[in-house]
Amino acid sequence: MYPVLFSFDLFGHPVNIHSYGVLISFGALVGFIYVSTTAKKELDTETQTMQGLARIIIIAAFVGGKILFFLEDPGFYFYPPSNMLHNFRTGFVFYGSLLFVIPSVIWYFHKHKLPVMPMLDIVAVTGLIIHIFGRMGCFFAGCCYGKEANGSIYIEFTDATSVAPLHQHLHPTQLYSVVLLLCILVILLMFKRHKRFEGQLFFIYIMLYALGRGVIEIFRGDISRGYVIENILSHSQFISLILLGIMLFFYVRFLKKSRAH
């Protein structure tokens, strides 16, 4: 695809504008517009408070995504530690970002006396918007690429700066993820007007993503991410199972409470 969107010289130094950075930035902008307008409309939340929330999400997502990325291959990144610096600008793990963002935003909600469960519903849609653009960025950059594909559905990367293997028929796992996320987004927007309890959208989002991600992992080709059980259960599938179990437990619990009331 096109890892570098365009390049130019600045005072004699080449500057590359990467597709991933542009797409994730645009996704963050769209996500901020959604969360600020929706929170204002539904919860009468100040825009300044949402700006602070956006900063918390960005920082937590960056830190969590990098930490889990490094932990996938600690033998390489920590010995010597200079390898972390060489790979600091590339490589993120979504689940690392998610596991850091959730407690961070809950803390922020409590600090600013915001209703936690209604805000989590809004953040769920916001997260999906950002994630869709992020996966499109992965597609252009070539990261999160798939295994070799033998069927009629495949993508072939030819740009020398792409992260993916070149001139091979690969499963377009990045686009599989985009389709998954778009489907979840449509489902959440359909549920939004008829939800049974606050937080339902958030639980549905995590459960559906965990299920879909577990399936997409079967077609992923970047095996350097590592396995919990070699060639059977990847790190992401393992986290998906844990999240699915936790979210299902709380979903049933909240649903029972809503029926009781």
C-alpha cells in the first residue's frame, strides 16, 4: 500500500508524512467530536472536561500499547534496552491500549464526578471510531498483516517501506478488522435507543470485539507477536478469552438488575 503518504524537504531535511499517523490523527479528531458533542447533549458535560478525557485516552493508549508490544518479545526489546528506542515510534498492541484506557477513564470519570456507565457507553462508540481509522492505517502501513492466502481474497504489498512481506498473496486481516469494527459500530448504534441498562453498549462492544478478534487471529501472519500455547493460542486470543468471560459476567449481572427494577 502506501506507508508514506507524501514527502517533502524542510530546511534541507527530508520529512515523511506516514499514512498511519494521518489516519489515526483523523480518527482521533472524529472521535473527539463525537464524544464531546454526545456527552454535552446527553449528560451536559463541559467541552473542557472532554478535552481532558481525550488527553487521558491518548496517553493511556500510547503507554499501554507500547508496553504490551515490548512484552510480546521481551528478550529482544529489553536485551539490550536500546532496541526499545529503535522501535519506539512503531508497533502498538490494541489490547495493551484497551487495558490501560479502561481504568484510566474510570478514574477520570470519578475524579470529575461523571456517571461512569453512561460515559463508558459513549467511550465505546468513540473507541470504535478511532479503532476503525487505526486499522485502516495498519492496512496502508502493512502492519498486522495476514498469512499467505490461497483463495480469491488477498492483498499483495509491493511498497519497499511496507512492514508486510512483499509480493505475496496475504489475507487482508487489517480489512477484516475494519469490517468487524464497522459491524460492531452499527450494532451499538442500533442498541443505543433501546438499551436495557447503562453500560450495555460498552459490554457488547468488548464482547463482540473479543469474539471477532479471536477469529481474525487465525489468519494473522505476524507470528512474532507470540503465543501462550505455541501455534494454538496467541497472546491476543488469550486476552480475548479473559475479556469475554469478564464482560459476559458483568453483562448478565447488570441485565438481571435491570429486570429486577
